[in-house]
Amino acid sequence: MKLIEKSQYTVLKGNYAVAYGVKLARVEVISAYPITPQTTISEKLADMTATGELKARFITVESEHSAISAVIASSLAGARSFTATASQGLALMHEMLHWATGARAPVVMVNVNRALAPSWNIWTEQTDSLAQRDTGWLQIYNESNQEVLDTTILAFKIAERVYLPTMVVLDAFILSHTSEPVEIYPQELVDEFLPPYEHPNAINFDDPRAIGAFARPDYYMEFRYNIQKAHEEALRVFKEETELFAEMFGRKYDTVEEFMLDDADYVLVLAGSTATTAKYAVAQLRERGEKVGIMRIKLFRPFPVEDVRRVLSGRKKVAVIDRNLSFGHSGIFYMETKAAMYGAKDRPPIFGYVAGLGGRDIRPQDIIDMYEDMKRREEPENIIWKGVRV
Amino acid sequence: MIEIRIHGRGGQGGVVASEILAKAFFKEGKYIQAFPHFGVERRGAPVAAFVRVGEPGSLFVRTNIYEPDHIIVLDPTLLTAVNVMEGLKPGGWIVVNTPQDPEELIKDVGIPPTYKVATVDATSIALKHRLGNRMNPIVNTAILGAFSRAFGAPSLENLLEAIREEVPVKPEENAAAAKEAYESTKILIPQEV
């Protein structure tokens, strides 16, 4: 019997899908500090480690800064390491995010997208993770709880091949606290996909060495070059590992997901769980004869420039829907998409929409409104606000 | 896609009810989604939870439910405290925890004749099975028995199995309460429906 047939189908919240992904990845060290809406990830993992269901060390700490510091250290000691956070917690980690990259610690972190304060808000928005864009972490966005579980497993595989920390991102509540069917794979199959983690220079008391040591101008730049090369390698590794994952587990992911794009003149670009609602809306538009499709960005860092160009070149118009904002410029996926398309052949006009900040619901009609608004407009704009009261 | 909205008060178990109901439908081969109204709820305040049920492979959405096909009400005082019928589609079920008959409830609350009504005294049933206490009876499993009876799905068998898997304490008492509610549900389908 094929191993995959031993899978167990159950109903899980997004946060528990994370926990089962971590368990299947045989994580050895976990450190986390509770924050809504991430808390139930830490709670479930604390349960699993307390009962022995997951043989890992759970290090309780007094802040997110300490949580990330602990797992950077354990990762460098050769233990597969995990943390999770959201919003303010991620912001507090900021200094150490750079550290994880510079030290080449392949830590995996789940960030549950939550809006930043003030005003205090616990609901979903992508600005927290996107604001960590330049820390050198890989970032992978998700649409469903199954994808969250799958991506958690994939993240360890990719991170440990290129020695870069990796952030797996899911939406507050819309995924984290929503129950839906999830397939939990047999442990043996995940073991086959994800071999034990080995760090070539793991901390070893018999062979002591300094990590994160001083680098003067005559060396620092080479370290940075190597990190950039590792990101370029990560793009290839992402493709390889998602293909292997598809062969073994039957689910195919790519840097971008293409939905109803074959003959599409118009493309909506977005990331995260809003894609589900957008697909529903686009299917309705298709029934009305509209030639529209969706490109969902899954991999944000490294940014899949070639795939974005391949999908968007030659279309009539493109609308990027951002649930985030870089103040003083535009939505962040918009900015990145536009930059990727600069110099591409047959570049379509690209329109920037900002919607759903702080967890404001994005309904199918909102998607249809933005699509129709884009069709009407002649000149692209950087920010077209959807549903804001002014 | 069928959309169900559950109204309760913080602490009554409305969110767990949504998860049990979804899991029972999942056992029947449906694709499902269950989620709370995301907020910072306090004990006793009106809260809502949502369930979507559809065929596997059908397209779902990820928004709150604004126009439910059916509603479930865990606390009869909510019928006048908040507009639980807001957006409810004509022909939908209103399943209420109340000792009243559907006829009395319809008259008392002013339920339009475009809705089907099912009532069950889930509070008495919960107390009989020692679920919660008089101040805070846990009615979430009993009311699901009434929904199963009124709507015709999920089957009682799948519902009881989901209850046994999902409730944190007293699984057998909760299952027994749901079964008793299923058997004692009173139903009224107006001629207009």
C-alpha cells in the first residue's frame, strides 16, 4: 500500500495545522511567546511536547525577542527549531531577524498576519510580515489550512537546503481560527521527504568556534553576497521541492498560483486567504463572459520575477489587491509586482488597490467592484482605496 | 453552499457548536468551514459563529456570513436583544432553544411566516444531563440535535460521533443531550414556505 493512503483526514484550525506540520517535521526545539492570534499554536505545541507526542524541548521565554534568540541558538547547535508570532511580536523580533539571516540559521517561523498598533487591532493585515521584507528571510504566503500544514513542512526542507530562515505566513482568524478539512500525512512519508537536519558547522564543545564574528569592510560585503546568492538558489530549491512534494503528497504548489488565466485579458494579483473569495468572485465574472483570472503570489522572498513576468506580460490590465500598505508609497505587493514588470515585454498597465486593512471584510462584491473599477480606468494609480470612509 | 449562523452569548459554547456541526457534515462527505465572529468577546455578550457546507471542490469564500440560509439561537433572549434574523434568506430554518412551542414563539417574537421554526428546551435537557449549571447551562450540543432533526442533516449518528470527538468534557452526557433534543424538537413549517 502506498504510504499516502494512510493519511488521516480531519478538521483543523489553521493554527493547529501549523502545529501538526511542526510535529510531522520532527522539530526538536520550540520557543515562543503568546500573542493573539498566534497563541493557540504555542499552546498546542506545548501540549504536544508535554505529553511526549512531539519529542522536542519547549523553551518558555519572557518576550518574542528572547524566543527568536533561543531558536537561532538552537538552530546553530544543530537542532531543527521553530517559533511563531504575530504583529507586535514580530516587530519586537526585528533586530534578531537580521541576526538569523546573517548567522545562516535555518529557523522556521510562522507569522499570523495581524495589524499593527495603534490603534490596537487583532485582525488580519499583511503589513507586519511585509515590513520584515529586507531582513533576508524567505517569506511564503498561504491560502488554506492544508496549504499551511504543507508549507510548514516544505519550509524546513527549503530553509535547511539554503541555510536561510523562513517565514510561513497565514491570515489572522480567517485561517488561524477557521476550521476546515485537512489531510495529515503519515509520519513515514514526511520522514522520507524531510531528512533529519544537519548543520555542517553546528556548535560543538569539542571543536569550539565563534559565530557571528566581526567582519570588517574587507569581508562583510562577501557575506552579504553569499546571502543574496542563497536567495537566488532558494528560488530554484523552492521549485524543486514543491515538485517533489507534489509527487509524494499529491499537492502542487508554485511560486505563484494561476487561476482561470488561460485566455484572461485582465488579471487580479493578490496573496493570502483573500484569494479564496477572489476565486469565487472571478468564477461569477467568468459566467458573465468576463475574461479575468487571478495570479496569487505564494513566494514573496525570494520574489519570483520570472514567473510574474511570464504570467502578466501581454495582458490588457492588471490590478494588485493589497491588504497592507507602505505609507508614503503604495501597497507592497503592488510595488513589487510593478518593479518586477519594469523592462518586461508587453507590460500591461498595473493598478494598485488597498483593501481590507485591520481585518475589514473583503467580500466577493468588493472584488467585482475593484475589477470593474480597473476596467473603467484609463491611467494606473498607485493607491485606489477600496471601501474607505473619507 | 449552505451558510448557517449560530447566535449565542459569550461562554455558551456557540463556537464549539459551529465546529461540531461542521465536523458532522464533514463525516457525511461534505466540504466545510467553521469559524467564530472574530472579536474580543466577553462572557454574556451576544456572539456569533458561522458554518459553511458544500460539495467537495466547490468554491467557498472567506468572509463573515451576512445572508445565512439558516440560523441557530442558543439563548431565546437574543431574539429580542439583537436582530438575529438579519439577512436570513426566506425559507430558512430558525432553530431556537426555548421551552415555548413554535406557535407561541412566532407570536411572541413576531417571526415572519416566510421562515420555518423549530424549538427545543435545550436548557432543561442540558441541566438534566448535568451540562453546566442553572446560571450557565451548556446547551450547545442539545441545540444541534434540534438542528439535525429540523434540517434533516447531518444525521443524528454523525452528529453524536462529532460531539464525542469534539467536546472537551462529558462526551457521553453531551451526546445523550443531543439525542434527547433530537427526539423532543417541535417543528412548524408555515404554508407560505
